[in-house]
Amino acid sequence: MAAGMYLEHYLDSIENLPFELQRNFSLMRDLDTRTEDLKGQIDSLAREYTSNARTLSSEQKLSLLRQLQQSHGKCKGFGDDKVQLAMQTYEMVDKHIRRLDTDLARFEADLKEKQIESTDYDSTSSKGIKSELRGPKEKKVARTRLKVKSDDDCSPKSGPKKIKLTQAPEFSTPTANFKNAHPSDVLDMPVDPNEPTYCLCHQVSYGEMIGCDNTDCTIEWFHFACVGLTTKPRGKWFCPRCTQERKKK
């Protein structure tokens, strides 16, 4: 949940809080006023009783004592009501404080979760950028190590097309094992994640491969099976993408 949503919900919940607090405080002030009035009556009755105790009859004394007792009872009742209002006011404010603490904890948890997601995304993006920056260098090294041309490749037009073989000097597995390999068979084989990929299928080099004669081609090398070739074509050969671009021109 966004910070604005937390704030909006909390402000909605405390919208009536000032009015409720004002009502409780007004009631407590009214109880204080009534209690003070009763205390004045009690003092007056007490002075009357003490000053006229010798001259008052028993019934008059009992009447004054009952009035004093009733006044004290009312004062005690007003005090209890004030305590209840104070407790109610405290719980009212404490409830909103607890809710604020809970919302703050949830908001902090959401922020931490977003920071973790952002960190994961940044690390993934940086790895992708590093792999893209490393790709051209690896492609050049792979082309230098793995590209094998026929003896007549240097002739202008009559020579056979350049063919890329996956067999490298340091690999012990013979090229013949991959010559007739199908792309789906190669996908099932373990692949070094750092090995560069080629062709429209974005897979590693295997079997016979052919290079596009467009010097600006972004892919350069293609598997025979992926471009529908079974033998080397004569003359210059362009990949499907470069062929479409040449037609547009």
C-alpha cells in the first residue's frame, strides 16, 4: 500500500476524534463544576451542624447528617463518572496510537520489500549489461578460435562458402558427432553459460554454420538447419533478416 493510502486511511479514522475528545472534556468540566457546588453545600451543612449541634434536636441532627451523606455520595458518583470519562478518553487516544504504530510497521515492511525487489532488479540488470558488454569480445574470440575456412575461401566468387565448425583445438569431442545434430538435440546437452550464442535460435555453435556476407549483420553466423540449408550455397549468401532489409532498400 502506498504512503498516501496509509495517511488517507488514518486521517479518515481520526476525523471524529477531536469532537469526541471535546465532548468528553466538556463532560468532565461539567462534573467538576457540579462537584465544586456540592462541596460548597457540604461545607455549609457541616458548619451549620457544628455551630448548632448543642441547640439542634435529634431529628434535625439526623436530617443534616443525611444531607451531608447524600452530598458526599453525589460527589463520589461525580468523581467515578469523571474517572470513567478519563479512562474512555485515554483508551480512545491509545487505540488510534496503536493503529498508527501498526500502519507504520506495515509501511516499513512494504518499503523493505520494495528495496529488496529493487536490489534484485538492479543486480539482474547489471548482470545483463555485463553479459552484453562481454558478448562482442567473446564473439570475436570464438570466431578466431572456432572459425575454419576452406582452402579456396580467399577466391572472389568461385570458391566455396565459408563454413564455421564447432570443433576447437582444445576440445576432445570430434566434430563428426555434431555434424548432423538437430537443434533440439543440442538444446538437451549441457551448455557453458559463458559460451557465446549465434543464429536466429540464439544457441551455441554446433554442426556446420554459415556466415552472412553482410558486414553489418548483427548475428553473422547461422546453423544450416535454422536457415534451411543442407549444402553450401554458391556465391554470396545473406541471412533472412539481411535479405528482407535489402529488399526494402
